[in-house]
Amino acid sequence: MKEESRRRAPRVLRLSPHFYWPQLAETSWPVKFDAIGGMQSQIYRLTKALDDLGVEQVVLTLDIPGTPPRWRISDHTEVRGVRVPVLPLRSRIRGMVDLNLSWALGVVRHLVKHRKRPDLIHVHCSGVIIPPLLGWVLCRVLRVPLVLTIHCSIIVTYHPMNALDRMLQPLARWIERQAIRAATRTITLTPRTVPVLTKAAGRPASSFAVLPDVIDAAGFAAAATPDAVADVRQRWSVPSDRAVVGYIGRLAREKGWPIIIDIAEELRDEPVHWLICGDGNERDLFEKEVAQRGLTDRFTITGYVPNEEVPAAMRVMDLMLMAPLHEEFGSVMLEAMAVGLPIVAVGVGGVANVLDDGELGWLVPERTPAAFAKGIRAALDDPQWRAKTAERARQAVLERYDLDQVARRTAELYDEVLSER
């Protein structure tokens, strides 16, 4: 975009209830209000990189406690927190399920008040109904092109987690299909979803683009200084005489926290310590189960860790575990690959794609405690495998998931969409 300074950059309205606020790194994330995950960091990284390219953006995200109502990243980019309070609806599995509706109503109120029509709308969807529904409606009302990024497809990836989920699935899939049909471009994170979505929505493959999650690998790894690593090890009292198997992410059902405890039971007689970095609406259940099983001395549960401290936390670990029920990509894997942390994972969703079918990590054959325990033992007993895999993964993340390359391709995609219009 900077090279074409005489040509006005497109005005992009970016819509996502999920966004990482660096202002909260020094305090805490209001997890009971909004459980943080990798999607927040990904959208923040992409927004910043597009800003560096001169793309004009307004980001409308959820107004959460402790964040500014308006944040100007630069002359090009403004982030606003929006929300219209509605009757609170809480779920053990999903947390505060009313927040997506509250955010969507806030988006509508903002657009009615400011009446500045964008050149295109880019909506980030995460396996729930409201964002694709909002994008579908707004592109028709405002008569501007729609770009969707499907971080977790309702049709392809998401698995219902309770009876209400199962009841709503037909409606949710229908809404995702309508949004894809209305979109000029639909972005997926891995190529595996494209054939299914083209068939489901009746859209040509040319209307899809595969743009993965991204990372500034060198910058991320550089944050894991020896002092930072020593600080987190001491602060969290992580033992140095045992292998450390880690988990980083939300403590939520879909991320697989119950099986972590089952795996720990399988490894009870092994010199293994568990470092759990994250928070979520089921953290209390996780901690209660650990205590009831007599495994408290085997676990360090840190709570929320800001993204700025994640590199150091990963350097404390010997292995990272990925055991989700469903996962479109799992951007935390890119972070582990960037710092040379080997991964033991189950190949659900796009996980196997990211790990090159086992070339860049240890893929267990089935999602069972015994299979994970066997994989962890084998990986810990083979330092040569860990070293070689870590090096291959570092190279792969530099070559395939470069933040600047994906940001430039996204900016080009915006230009393509507008030229087609």
C-alpha cells in the first residue's frame, strides 16, 4: 500500500468481538467477562501489520472492562469497543453467551450514529452464529463487499458440546452458508475446509482464499530472554528436577481440559510436572478435579498470562500438549514452533495440517489418555527427536506463517474485491 501512495487505501470495517488489548498486559484480562484465546492475538497482529501497510481500518470489537472506548493505533487505524447491554445469559461451557449479541447491537448503534460507509466489511467468525449473521445483514444493508475469515467453521469444524448446541446446529450452519454466499471472498485458515464449504455454499473455489494464522517468529522468540524465563520459573515455582509438560490456552471444554487430568493420572509415576497457563469459565472445575485426584503437587496453574509473557513460559516447558475436541488451526502451535518447543497433539481439524502430518510434532493416533501418555513418554525419552523436530518447526514457521507476507496478501485481496466490484 505504501508503494501506491497516490491511490487511496480502502476503508476497511473490521468486525470481531475478539481482539487483544495490549493495555491489559500490565494488569489482568477480565476472563469471567471474555475468555482470551489465540483468535484475539491473531486479529490484533493482522490489524497492526495491515496498519503498517497503510490500510485504513476501523475495528469494532467488544467493549470489555479496563479497555479504552477508543484507541488510535495510528492515523490509519482506530479500534473501538462497542456494546449494548442485554440480559446476561451464562453457560458453563460458553461463558457469557450474551456478549456476541451485545457486541453486534453495539456495532449497529455505532454505524447508525456515525454513518460513514466503509469500502468493505471484513468479519471474523469463530464458530458462533452472531458474527456471520451480522456480516450477511450489513453487506446487504450497506451495499458494500463482504470478506469473511472463518477461524472455526460451524459447518466443517465445530462439534456441538451440549444439547442446546446440537439443537441450534441446523440454524447455525444455514447462517454460515448464507454469509459465505453473500461474501465476495471467504478466507479459511487451512485448505482442508475449502472443498466442503464450496459444496455446502454453492460457491466457486475462486471465491475462497487460504490465509493461515501468522506470527512474527523472530520477534516472538526474542522475548524469551534468559532473565524472563528465570523470572517466570521462579514466580510460578516450577520445579527444575522434573520434565515440564505445558498447556497454554483457555480452560474450556472444547480445549480438552478434562483429558489433561486423565493424562496426568496415566503419568502419575513419571517425573513429570504440568504447567497450565490460562484461564476460563471452567478453571474452577479444573482445579477442583486436580485436587480431588490428589494431583495438586503435579500442577502449576498460573491463570491468565499476557501474550508478552508466553514466549518465556514456553521456554520453561519441555513439551506442549494440544488435546482439543475441535480446532481449526491452533495458533498457539505457531508460538511453540517459533521458540523451539516440541508439540504432542491429536490431529483434529487443522492440527495435523499445521504439524505436517507428524513431521513438525508428535501426533497421537487417537484422543485417549493412554495414547497421549505413550506419546509424551516417547517424546521425553528421545531428546534427539525433540531437537530435530524443534529445528524443522522453527524453519517451517518462518517460511509458511510470516506475518508480513499474509498481511500483504490480505491487502491485495482487498484490492481484488474492490476492483471486482
